[in-house]
Amino acid sequence: MRRLLPLLLFPVLVSSSCGNEAPGSHTDERGNVRGTVLLGPTCPVETESSLCPDEPLAGVTVKVFDGDLVVATTESDAQGRFTFDLAPGTYVVRAEPDEDQAQTVKPIEVTVVPDRTVEIDLPVDSGIR
């Protein structure tokens, strides 16, 4: 009987490990988050005749959080752009500029779905008023 027990339990163990995978556990079911880190305002006074658009911010660390856990990190390129390839789920994306580049940052919550790209802008407040 002791020899039969492992043989009887094997099919139960195999079937319990199949088909119950967590969402996003397949590497082919990924989505993208793509965006630009933008610094603004860049002028002390903005009027209708003299617009002062936010400017891309290069070399900024951008992190993706799942709760308190950092799941991805990159740096914005020369045009302030970044891209992440992520499993489906809801994340918070945050720019982390140097202290001399900004006063405050605004994290953005995104929901990633398979085979889709989410476009975001990450605002970084320059403190100019």
C-alpha cells in the first residue's frame, strides 16, 4: 500500500498545478506603458499670446510600483520618453527627478492589459510661479 500511495497522489498533484495560473503569468500576455516626463511650467507667466508648454525632461529615473514594490525602473531618454513592458495589472508610474530639477511630481496610476499600449505623460512641477 505504501508503494501505491505515491502513484495515486501523483495525478492529483499534477492536475492541481495546471490551469490555475495567476493573471498575467504568461510572458506572451504583456502590455506596454509608454510616455514622456514633462517639466512645467517653464515660464513664470503664461498668456494666450505667449504659451509656455511643458518641456521633456531627459535623464529622469522612472519607476513602476505594484503597491510598495518597485517592479520596473528605467531612465527617460533625450526626449524625455520611456517605455515599460509589463504583465497585466494596475500599477503606479512615478518620475523621480533630481532635487534640483523639480519641486513635486505627480504619480500616475495605469491599468495594463495584454497586447495594448497605455500612453501617459508624467508631470514634474518645476516650482516656477
